[in-house]
Amino acid sequence: MTSLTYSSPFPADFLFGVAAAAPQIEGAAFEDGKGESIWDRFSRQPGKVHDGDTLDVACDHYHRFDDDFALMASLGVRNYRLSLAWPRIYPNGDGELNQAGLDFYHRLFASMKKHGITPWVTLFHWDLPQALEDRGGWASRVTVDAFARYADTVVKAFAGEVKHWITMNEIRCFTQLAYGFGTKAPGRKESAGVVNQTFHHALLCHGHGVRAVREFGGAGAQVGLTDNLDVCIPVTETPEDIAAAKAWFLEKNAHVLGAMHAGRYPESYLQRVGADAPDVRPGDFDLISLPTDHLGLNIYTGTYVRAGRDGSAWEAVPLPANYPRADSPWLHIAPQSIYWATRFAAECYGHQSLYITENGCGYNDEPVVNGEVLDLHRRDFLRNHLREAHRAIADGVPLHGYFLWSFIDNYEWEDGYQRRFGIVHCDYATQVRTPKLSAHYYADIIRHRRIL
């Protein structure tokens, strides 16, 4: 254990950054040869997205990225996690390459370099080409083969500009929520067996992403997964409740992180899903379990767990109706989730390098008044969560960076433009950017490298 206190600086090599994703900010949804994504299609289906909002314009980052990076740099941000739009590069998922898509990202990376910002690039952040969905989507190995080609193409193209790669963003969201619950694009409600197969295909694509970086990324290239793992918090920090929380953590994450690190699906998971287990072909886990350089964790909330009162290994404790949350109904405020997610990821899976690749909060009504957005609720969220990150480092957790979600208000999936996560306000009618109080607060933290 180190001697860090809350007033101590973060370690000298700890990275502070911000994050966003191509489909949520770029706009230009059908410009310069970009193909239709599943979110372009889903957003046009009645009742699927708040107010029928589409991704057509979003934050118009496609045309405004240089100004956005200048603003980012003015806040002291030197690390930016972004994603590439797969249908901008392969409009049909595979088939013909769209050179204009590659050229756009070359311009974008050149602008980042000019402003002193390091790219951390996610290969897939939910915008599957609609043409692949028409051929089965994540339920089909056609998508796996197409992703392998896409990953090879972009890593080769950008190896000279990008050294930090992330394969997939939040597998659970674009599989279970999209194919099981139907709340995210493409909005399907499939059987448990089909959903489990989508998980497996996503893991295979992760493996192809790792392989592509190893083969084509060049000297110094690093790669890992970003996972929105299931997070729990022991009700009390006693040995009994901590053991219960760890048992819960291992069970809930068995089919993604557990599978990757075991090189197979854990027996407990296979027993639980029975006949709904995914089809695994020879060689699949050779790909899925390829070693990575880091693990990214998207952490927003957590479940409280204690030792089972009936003698069971664990018991999840339900939240009371008035437990504090953001305007996102799923985002209950639980800062300790950062400490326990990173600690358990290190203890259970042996990770030597962890990054918080997303952490933030969504609220609806954040008006600009006299040139300011006084989002003290986001300042409080940020400060409390960074305290828990700081505590994790003090306790020896190998946490090496924090990317705040999000740099700018953007398209929040099925919630459209109603829900704001940014530290920079975006007026969607005028595209005027206004840094919020939280942006200036985060800039001070970056400058002083301590919690203020």
C-alpha cells in the first residue's frame, strides 16, 4: 500500500482524458460515401428514439473537429478516446472500401497532433453497418469476418498516427440490450441462445482487433478491450461482504471477462445457460484469449451486495425508491463502484494496467445562463468518483488513467438529444459550444494533478 492521501497528487504517469464516439458526435451521416448504420435506421423507426432524434447532424464534429480539438486543448486535455465509424470506411460492412472515410480520419488525426492531443481509438462503438445487420448482424459469423477485414484495414491505415487501440465498446449493450431487450439498435428481441451467440461473436471480433494490432500496429502499439462490466459494492467493507461481492462479480462477468481470461467459458456459466450455450468452433478461444496490454472499464453505477442472510454466497440489496440518481433512470450515483470495479478486475483477472475509459452522468436541463452552465451536480459526481479512483491507486490497484464521458453533449442513443453527458454544452440549433463549470473544474484537476 502506498502513502497517498486524497490531497496527494495523482501519479506522474496517470492520464486524464475525455471520451466521445463517432456516431454520437460526427453527424454527416450520409456524406462522403458513408453507409447507413443500424442507428441511422433504428432512429427513424417510430417510437424508438426520444422525439425521433436522428444522428444526421449530431454535434457536426465531422466539419468542426479542428475547433473542437482547439477547445479540448485549451482545457488542458491531452488524451482523447474516440471511435471510428465502421460504415464510413466500409459502407456495406465489407465489400468496397470508401477511401474518403480513411481520408477524413487522416485529417482528424493530423488536427489532433497539431493540438497536442493523443488519440485512443476504439474500433467499434455500436454503429454496425446496416448492410451487415441485413445479413444477420451480431447473430451471424458474417459480421466476424467483416470486422476482421475492417480491423486489418484501419490498423494498417493509421499505424503511423495511432498507438493506443481499443477493440470493442461495451459488448453487453450492443448484444444483450440490442438483441435481447430490443432497446438499442437494431431493436431485436431474440432467444437467450441467440443472444449468447452474439456475445461470442463480439468476443471473436475483440480477438481479431487484438490480432490486427499485433500484426499491423507497428512498434509501440497497445490494445485492449473496453468493457461495461457488472460492478458491485460490498455493503460493508468487512471480509464477509467483500467475499460476497467478489463471488457476485465473478458470476456476473463470467461470459465476457471470465471467458477471455480462462480461455474458455467457465463451467458455472455453461451450467447456468445449458442448451442456450453459444456455438464454439475450434480455434475460437485461441483468438478470444490473445493477451492484451490493458483493460478499459466503463463505470457509471453499481449494485450493493452483502453476504447472504440465508447462507448463500451473496445477496444483492435493492435500492430504495428515493436513492439518488442522475436523469438517466439507470444511473444511480455510486462512486465506490470505481474502487471496487478496478480492484476486483485486478484481483480476479490479474490485469496489470487498467483505465477508466468512461465515467460520467447524464442530466436533461442544463441551460446556458449569462454564458455559463453551472452544473454543480456533475462537478460533485466527478470529484467523488475521482476520490475513489485515487483511493484505488493508493491501495495498489494498477489504474493508469481516467477518461471522462463526455467531452461534449451528444446523441445519447435512444434518449436522443434530451440527455446531456458533456462537460461542454452543445446548442444543437446553432452548434455553439460552451464549456460548463465542470469543464473548468476538470481543467483545474488536470493542471494541478490532484483532487480540488
